[in-house]
Amino acid sequence: MVKEILEEPSALRRTIAEEEENIKKIASEIETKKYDIVYITGSGTSYHAGLASQYALSSLTDLIVSAIPASEFQRWIPASITRKALLMAISQSGESTDVVNAAKAALKRDIDLLAVTNTPKSTLASLANYVISPRSGKEMAVPATKTYVTQLMAIFMLSLEIATLKEQTSRIEELTRELYNVPQAIETIFDSSRENIREAAEKYKDKNPIFILGSGPNYATALEAALKLKETCMVFAEGFAAREFLHGPIRLVDEKTLMVLISPSDEIEDYADLSRRFRGFGASVISILEGTETSRSLMEASDMFFPVPIGLSKIFSPILFIVPVQLFTYYMSVFRGLNPDNPEKLVKVVR
């Protein structure tokens, strides 16, 4: 698992270099088709990538976008669709039964299919009108790490290309430059924070439950972080939209609890207030934040913090904010005496 996390920068660079032209072609075809709505589906980690992608596509284009878990797709989509629709189906393996069944259900409804899969010869890819192949390379550990960030990169690239064709933002060059700098930013996280993250994992290895809070596109990051903790550390972990946590779940916070706050720079004061409140209940707080100088109040209100480099638009920030959590879950699993590569009861492909 840790080997694959450390391969993320090279996998992202491959995705940019080898998939850029294909993504431009697909974006052009999507724009030509004038879809009324785009559905996004996936399971587990791929569904979380879909949620973050919904935020990006909705923010950058005029597309109406709706993310639905693959296992629920057939229950939520009407039997007859009158609008011109596209389904983006995300699956690392391209063989997940729930995702393949969702794809087949979409095709029966005359919904076009875009497959985002690391396996271009998979069942999902064979069904699709369009195929995007993130270049993560083979992922051996059961918990998805490098496949997640390459999925995000590929779909964020697609979002920018569609926005370019629709001429709906004047910041395309700036946003593209920021996104293509992500591999270097992740290397910075490895260089500056890996040992700090390891120490935090050892310090908090016995905390249970763990709640992760995020907002905007990082609500998806909170969900993905919780999934990684469940898979690798065998703890009760749950992700929430930050202020939704105050509507009931806050009742569970006490000295046994670890809170992980995912805070972009424009919400620092709100998260600092939450951190003080949680610490007042006896909980430990880790904050994942942008930089350090502009985040002083949140740093002071937290027990520990993991900084990510500044300079990436909030739209794309999930691709950075997840990285410290991936490392944290790996180390915590090891310190708990577990095997993060092959968690009991789990398989790489759910059939």
C-alpha cells in the first residue's frame, strides 16, 4: 500500500502525458452531443471520485450532474429517460458487478456510456461509447490509493476540456497549470510531512471512533478517508459534511474520539471554532490544511496538523487533501498490528 501511495506522482504524470489527447477528443464529442444531464456512478472509492467529479463538472461547466452509487443506480433512474443523458461509470477494474450492471441498465435506457477505468480491456470498457484510462498501473493492495488520485486527475482534466469548449471560465490556463503541478505538490507532502504523519498514526492508533469532516468537494474526501480507515485499521470511522456533524453525531464525541478536519484556506476560522469545540469535549483533533502561515488559528486549535501545498483551486483540492490521510491510514494499520495490503473480509474486485 505504501509503495503504491509513493507511486502517485509518477502515475499522475503518466495520466497527464498519455491520456491528454484522448480526453480532449472525448470532451469534444461530449460537447457536440449536447447532453442534458450527466450521471456519475461507481462503488466505494470510485463513487467518492464521482462525487468530487460532480463538484468539478458542476463548477466549471453548465452541465447538470448527479452522482449515484452503482448499487442504487437502477433504483433511482426512471425506466424511461426523455432527456439526452450520459453515464460516467468509474471502476478501477472495470469488472465490478454493481458498476457493470449500472452501465447495462443505462444502455437499456439509451443513455450513452463513458467508462473511466484502469483496465481498457475490461467488461465495462467493452460496453462504453467512450473510454478514459487513468494510468495508475496495476494496484496490488486492496485499499485503493493511486487509482483514486489518477481517476480524479483524468476527470478533472475532462472537466477543464469541456469548460474550454463551452468558454465558461476565463481561468482555464491558470487552472490547468495548477492541476498539472499536482504531482510535484504530492512529492512535497511526502518530503515534508511523512514522518510527522507516521508519528501521529502511532500516537492515535488506539483512537476509536474517528470522524472526518470536510465541506464542498472535500465532503467526498471525508467519505474516502473514512473508508480507508475502515478498510485498513478496522475502526469505526465516518465522514461528514462539516456542519452536518453538528446535527446529532456530535453527541458521540468524547476523549476516545479522534477528529480529522479537512480545511481549505477560505474556511479556516470555521474549522478552528469546530476544533476548539471538539477539544473541549476531550477529543483529539488532526487538521489537514493549506500551508501554515494563513492557517495559524486552526493550527493553534488542533493537536496536530498536516499541511498541503497552497496554490491549487478548491475545485481540485480533493486530489491533494486525500494524500496525508492515505499515509496516516497505512501507518495506523501497521501500528495496530494489521495488514493494510490484504484486510480480512475484503477483496479487490466485488463481484
